Amino acid sequence: MVMDDLGLAAESILIKAKQLVFLNRQLKEKIKALENTKQEMAGKLAKQAALIAELEEKAVSTRFASLPGNKDSLQARQKVNELLREIEKCYSLLNR
């Protein structure tokens, strides 16, 4: 009877060991998949960072293009000033 118990215990240990090996393989595959996803995300992040830098550079150049001395900028400022004067006139008429 002791031999039967030892055989059952050994078989139980063998089954549990096989389960652990199987789970270990699954976890290794999952780790590999996550590492691939991490690399893809790092690549996307680098592309987004480059795009942000490019857009910031364009924004700076756009700001410099609108500095005084640029004809379009001067005309726009004059138009804004005209509109402000009209708004002030309307506001003063409303306050009377």
C-alpha cells in the first residue's frame, strides 16, 4: 500500500511539473509578445516626437513671418485696428 501511495504522489508531482512547464512556456510567449508591442510603441513614440518637433519649428517660423515689416502682417494689423475702432464706436453709442 505504501508503494501505491508513493506512485500516486510521484504521478501527481509529475503532472504538476508538466503544468508548470506549460505555464512557463505561455508566460515566455506572452513576454515576447509584450516586448514586440513595446518596441512598436517606442517606434510610434519616436515618430510622434519628430512630428511634434517639426510642428513646433513650423509654429516658430510662422510667428517670425508675422513680425512687423511683413506686408500681410501690416495689413492684418490695420484691419484689426479698424474693426476695434468700429466696435468702440458701437459700444459708445450703446452707452448713451
